[in-house]
Amino acid sequence: MSGVDHSGSGSTSASDSPSSPMEAPPMSTDPAALPTPLMSRQGREKQRYTQDSQRLVAGCIPVRDNPRVKGGVEVCMVSNRHNDGLIFPKGGWETDETAEEAAARESMEEAGVKGETCTYVGEFSFKSRKKALKKDGVENGGKKATCVARVFVMNVTEEMAEWPEQATRTRTWLPAMDAIEQCKHDWMRDALRAWASTMPGLETAG
């Protein structure tokens, strides 16, 4: 998809998307080394958008090895804000960070996990509950906003005892195929399946 800026420079000018779903965008510094204050970012002053006013989002699938579960891998899922389903961490990609850094930040804020974001899964579009932005001052007719998410996989190396959103979210480790089955959103299930299809033992574990 065109119109997506992969850089961490703060610009929101257009650039080309990766040529294949599993091709990683440019990486920068190690997100695990970034400061992790016990508070979530608020507001959308630095939010990135495409040229078509689509909100840019970063998502992260936090995983750890566990030979005792089917498939040998667990995924860290969190409850959504309405506490009626499980999701993986995701949130707005801002102008002072790369997509990889945003994914790592969201994992810390929502799930209280840190690690190495080593695999780019792909780009996924979905409709937000929030209404789309006005374009050139014209009302959008109440249409829901389209978001474009770049999803990464994180190998978790640390679970925090306290984290910014622990009062509103529950952290749950599930076998990979259970995470797919219980995930609330279709686009997130697509992302989980795309990742699982590349993992030996997971593509047939379900």
C-alpha cells in the first residue's frame, strides 16, 4: 500500500510499502533499550496518517517458547478496553518513532512485556470504531476510520510486575492456536495466522 512512511524522522510523506508481506521495514535502535516509564502515551498530536487520512498503527505479537504446550509457543494476549475479548497489543504509530519502536512501546504499555522485535509479519487494514477525519473541511458522513497496521513479532525476554495499563487490561499467555481462536478481531486473527504459517509445527498445530 502506498502512502505509508516507514521512517522515524517525523515526516508523513508517502513512500512505498514492503514488496512482500514478510519483508521488514527499515529498523532503527533496539526498542527494548528505550525508556519505559509506567505511563501510556496520551493524545494524537504525533499520530501518523497516510495521504488518504488513514491512521497508521503498530501491533505486536509477543511470544515465548513453551515445549509443554501444543505447538511449543505461547502468545501474550491482553483484554481489550471493553473487557469483552482478547487482542494482542497495538496502538498509534507516532512521528518520533519507527513502526518497530511503536510496536515495542505498545507491548510494554498494554501487556507489560519487553523483548526483541525481530520479525515483520505484514500490513493489515481494519475499520476503527472512531469516525474518520474530515477531509478538506468536509464532513465524512459518519464513516468509520480505516486504519493500517504494521505487525511485528516480539520474542519476550522480560515480564514486568507493574506496567502502565495493568489496571484496565489482563495479561494472558495462550498456546498459539488458542490465541488465534480466541482473538476478538478478524484482522488480528489474520496476522496471527500469517505468523503461525511461517513457524514449523504451528502451521499444522490447529
